[in-house]
Amino acid sequence: MKKIYALIVLLLLSFAGYLYITNTPRDYTIEYNIINFRVREIYNHSLKNYIFLIEYEDITFPLIVLDQYSKARNLVSNIDKYEDEDTICIGVTVNDNLYPICHHEDSLIDFRLIPDFTEEIFPTLFIDHSEEVISTFESLKIYNYLDNSYYIWNYKGYYYINSEFKRTYNLIDTDNYNNALGHKINNFLITPNYDKKFYFNEYFILNNKNSELSSFKLGEEISYNSYYLGNYNDDVHLVDKKSKKQYKINIRRKRLQVIGTESRGGTWYNNGWESISLNRLVNREHSFIKDQIFNYELVDGTLYYLVDDFRIKVSSNEIKHIVYINHDEVYYIVNNILYMYSPYNGEVKLIESHEWNFNYQNKIFIFKWK
């Protein structure tokens, strides 16, 4: 009898182990064929996304899909191909969702940039957004809001706009044209009190959740010759080049710490914390490096969406400056207009300001409103 119980326990443990192994997300890469296409399917557990590299003749069509991990494999169920002279588009079906990918004139391109061909093929994937001004505030013309809140520097504070509210926050008395140290962290927008000359010792804090304005006395004098390394959790890291200090600033708790000096060095996040000398941080500006699913690159005025080692052109406009990247969305300036692109929405015109013809860096901060 004891042997039977032991055998039952062993079988149950083996079955539980099998279920655990087969249902636990883990990295994998497999290859398979669908009609005339060779599919390479890659799952990245740390980023929780799928990448599909689909080869047809000498072209590779790349695709990122965000989906819950599945123990199933061979997730591409169908691929349709459409050709027209120098254009090849494919429609890839993954878990009953359709994803178009296009190759046009020897380059990968967002399918919406060739509407004469793709509107008939993928009509349900084109989303209409306003091309006309739907609202104005002060000198701003608004075309679309996209469920965002926008804080736009007006040299003494911010214009604050979303689909329901518009107001002005006045922060300082003297015009500051650069706002070089305005910074977004989580739901907070921080701005130095620029009325101080040569250094600042106070932040103004705008809380996007409740629209409250408060101040944070730092207890330290920080020179304007400073820059932000980046954010980590609730902390923003700043390097003061003049004093050769690294600060960790917790905005929620209104707490400032000196965590790096010339004698003891500093820290830098490069997909993990690393020690680094203050001289290196002072002599060349660094930024925190964190792996992320969606990546964009601006090359000679052309914006690309990066998938694995491949570039997909996403705009026909000549782009001056990337303002902000949030998950799959990238915001950028074309002439004097703010645009947004995402693989889901395509390119959307948002806000126009005459000032951005001349002065556009560090002027626009974007938060989710809904």
C-alpha cells in the first residue's frame, strides 16, 4: 500500500512539474513555414513581447506583438500577400489579429504612408483623426488631444490643456527661454525656480493627477550647469557639473540626497546599477539605459520605428526633434506642429504653436489624461 501511495505522489508531483514547466513563460525562438514565407518566432520574457521575422524571397518583414504568453507555438496562423510594382505588403494574422507590414521602393514603410494602395487592402485599420483645428488656447491651435494632458512652457510657466480643461500656471517673474531643467517623472512635472541667478534651490512641482502646484525647498544650491541622468522608480538622478555632485531626488517625498561626489564617485543605470566616476559624468553627459519594447530613431530628419535590427519608416515629414517616447508612442516636432506616431494610430497632428518655429526643445511635457 505504501508503494502505491508513493507512486501516486510521484505521479502527481511529476504532473505538477509538467504543468509548471509548460505554462511558465520563458524565452524561446522557433522557425516554421507558412506557404512561401519563413517565420522566425521569438518570445522575450523580460520584455514580455513577441517578435516575428517573416522572410519572403530577399525581404524580411519584422513585427512586434504584445500578447499574453501562450504555451502554444507557431502563433502566425495566416499570411496574405499583396503586390503592386515596387510595393509588397503582407497581412499577418496572429491570435486572430491582423498586422500589416509593407516594403516600398526598397525600404520598410508604415502601411499608412502608401494609402493609394493600402486603403483598399486594410480599410478597417485606418483611424480617422482631425486635420482641422478643433480648439484654441492662447497662441495654441489644437487638432487632436488623444486623451493626453499637455504642459507647454510659455517662458514664465505652463499652458495646461486637455480635452476638458485649459489653464495657465505662472511660476516665475522673469522670462526663461530654455527651461533646460524642466523634467517629467511619473505623474510629476518639476521646474526650477529660475528667478534665482546662477543656481536654484527650489523646485515647483505640478502633480498631474490632481493639478496641484507645490514647491520643494532643496536645502542645496544646484547650478544651472546640470543635467538629468534619468528616472528610476520615484527618484530622478541629476548631475551638477559645476559642484561635481550627483543627486537623487525623490519628488513624492520631497527628499534630496547627495549620492555621488568627486572623491567617492557616482552611479549610473545601464540595465543594472554600475559605479562610475564623477569626472566621466561631468565630462560627457550620460543617460540611463533601460531595455524597452518600442524604440524609435531619428536619422537626417526621417523617423524610424525599430524592430530587432530593422528600420521601418513611419513619417514622410522632415522631423526636427523627438519630444517624448512613451511605450509605443513617439511625439515629435514638424515645423511648428507637434505630432504623435504609434503603430496603432499612425501619424496624428496634435498642437501648433508659432513659437516652435524657433524654440522647441524642452518646451512640451505630455501625460496621460484618461
